[in-house]
Amino acid sequence: MSEEAPAAGNAEAQGQQNPVKMQVLAQFIRDMSFENILAQKGAQGEVKPEIKVEVALDAKKRTADNQYEVITKFKVNSTNQGSDDPLFLLELDYAGVFHVENVPEAQLHPFLLIECPRLLFPFVRRIVSDVTRDGGFPPVNLDSVDFLALYRQEIARRAAAEKPETPAN
């Protein structure tokens, strides 16, 4: 029993020798669209904005070693409370290029879709706020996004979609 303890200690020491390294190499707006529907159609009555936010994530390997592109996709839709008339629509794809080392292969997918978007989010929040304000509306300050919960929902959705249907006999 005492012989196993040093082996475990060596494994921990080796793990400490290769810490996870992550560096943001670039970040940029990949695509953005803002439509001020209220201005196009004209206001009718009192305007009480109701905001709905949808978030999607994507990650892909780049050609360079240990480089990945992570894309956060935000769709911010505002309707008039009560009438559901559209006020504005903002679609933003914001990407980051990351250099990631020493993350085990089994943990790379969640790392890319949880930790990387966390680093990008403050910049997305600022862009959404500025664009909505410059578009003639009060600035939208996005609530924090729980990227871990979002990741778990996506994994559960994929598992349900892959579940084979049982034949009715």
C-alpha cells in the first residue's frame, strides 16, 4: 500500500509540470446584423421593450497546432410587451482564436465551449450594449451566461437526438 502512494504523488507532480496554457490570439466580430424594425414601421402606442436572448456556441480546430476558433452566437430579439410587435433584432457572431495546450483530449471539447466563451463574454456584452444604444434604444446589458449549463443542455439534446427509437411491435 505504501508503494502506491509515491506513484500517485509522481503523477500529481507530472501534472503540475504541464499546466494548462491558454492564450487569446485574436477576437473579432465574425458577423453582425442590427435591424431597427420600430423605426422602419413607425411606433404605434406606448413602447415597452421585452428582450429575448438566444445563445449558441461553436468551436473548430485551426490548421496551426493547438489553435482553435470559438464562436459565440447571440440573437437578441426585442418585442413590444403586450402586442408582440417586433422592435429590433440583433444577431452577433463573435469569435476568438485560442492557443490551448496541455488539456487532455477528453476535456478539450468542454474546455473550448465553456472556458473560452467566458473570456469572450464581456466583449460581447459591451458590443450588444453599444449597438442597441446606437440603434436608438436603451442599451441592453446582457445578463451573465452560464456556459456550463448551456454546454450540459447541448450534450443532453444531442444524446436525446441520438437515442434510437424503439419500434412499435
